[in-house]
Amino acid sequence: MIRLKDIANRAGVSVMTVSKVMRDTPDISPKTKLRVRQLAAQMGYTPDSVAQGLRYKRTKLFGLVIPAATNPVYARIVMAIEDQAHEGGYDLLVGHSLNIPEREEMIIRRLLARRVDGLFLAPVYRMEPSAPIYEELLRRNIPTVLLGHRAPFCAKFANVETDDVSASYMAAKHLIGLGHRRIAFFTGPPAAPSSQERLDGYRRALREENIQWDDRLIFTAGSTIEEGEKAALQLLDERPSATAVQAVNDLVAIGAATIFLKQGLRIPDDVSIVGFGNVLVSEHFRVPLTTVRQPKLRLGAAAMEQMAKLLRNERPEVQRLPAEIVVRDSTAKPTDAPKI
């Protein structure tokens, strides 16, 4: 293991000088800094991050907890966070909650044991008004940024989110503008605030167009492709005379579309369908999906801005970013009588 003493002996300078070069203090000349750093690189010197963390009370580590790496919504958000963290000299420790509260708490505690400088959390939403681990984060004043909407149990944390009400409203207005009046809505997990906001946006668009609310057009679909398939089968079984489906996210929309196509329905001739999220697969699905484009990279960048403020002991404002609709091949004017 290469030590500062070894570099100092080779460079012909004091150990203190080498230490100051590594800390980039201003009282060492640029020429000396360049020579010592080049020599350190040649010798294979690697700073002891644990020792540095103990010395400066910063580990240069962030913890990040998301439901799963397989969830495509988080891919670009995490990419933006990691990119900016790297630029600031930070590394990310990533954990997957699998949307299980107990697993989420265990991961957070492990990250705290690693003395992370801050946490990025995609919360596991629950109906309870409080959660012990989140209360502990507040008591310990751990810099924490939520990747998503706040709920009662996490209402006091900084967060970044999409304006889901307006985005869902735009999606419903798109379908209404094409002439659809019987629009089924596939909802998400009931505890997730984003699910409620997207349903609210849909309802707002119906009210503006004086379209009567019909409970028979609302189906619980969760958040996965498999749950979208189940909701589509239920829709086909009940046949509430719908000409279009608006889904809570792209995975649900793709699951539903897959079932419709297997049943011989044509998209968009027999049924139009709209997703939410604009994940990569939505553009390359058998019928490219009309959807809402979430600003994922900007959400990740905004989360890092929030974290930087927290590390400076500032209180950041909620970041609520707009989204936009992307029209592709899965929506069109209704033609004949409803097929579902």
C-alpha cells in the first residue's frame, strides 16, 4: 500500500506538503501540485476514503434507495444523480426496497451505518400517517431528498416530483379531443400520491368537457405489466363500452395493450391507449405508445440541487416539474361502436 510518506520521499518534499496537495490547499504552488499528483498516480496511490471521512466528517458517499433497478422510470433519474455526484467527488450506494417497508428500513439503517452524507429515497408508500424510520431521519437531521411525491409519513422532507395532475389532464384532453367520451382509467397503487394525482387529472378533464363520471370505467391496475394485463382482462370481461384506456403508467399500458392485441383488438382502430412516463420500451412497443414524457434527467438534477442545499444547511423548496404528452400510434379517433 502506497503511503503519503512514500510519495514524499520520492518527490523530495515533506509529508505535510503531500497531504496539502491531496487536500488541494491554496498555499501549495500549482507546479508542485502537478508534480506530486503525477507521481502519486504513477505509484498507484489511492486515498483512504474511510480515514478521510473520519478526519473531515464527510464520507463522500450518498445512499440511494429505489424500488428496483428493473423499474425503467428510475434509470435516467439515477443516471443524472450519479453523474452529478461523480462530478462532486461522491459515490453512490444503491439499495432496492422492492416496495417492502421493512426492507426499506433495513437498507436505510445499513446506509446510515456506512455514514453516508445524504440519502435519496423513492419512498415505499403506506397508508399510515407516520413511519418510524422517517421520523428517525428527521430527528438525526440526515440530509434526505425524496424522489417522488410526499405523503403524510414523509411530508417534512425535501422532494422532487412531476406535476402529475396537469400531465394526466393533458393525456385525457388528448383522448377527448380525438372524440373519445368513454375513457377507462387504470389506476395505480392506492397509497401512492402520484396515482391519486393522475386520477385527479383525468377527472378534471372530464369535468371540463361535461363528461359524466362513471365508476364502471375505473379499474385498479397497480404498476406492473402483469397488473395491467389483469386489469385489461377485467375490462374485457365487464365490457363497460369504452373506446379508450388511460393508464397510470407505461408498464400498465403495455400490459393492457398486449392483452387487447392477443384478443384480436386493433390499436388504435378498436381501442386507443395512453400511458404515462415515456419509458424506453413505450416507443418500441408493437404499437408505439402515446404517453406522457416525464422529465427524468431534470428530476435527477433537481434532486442533486436539493441535496446540495441541504448540505449547506439551507431549506430547499419543493421542485415540481412539468411534463408533456408525446403522441404516437396508439391513439386515434374512435371509429365504430365500442368493442370493449
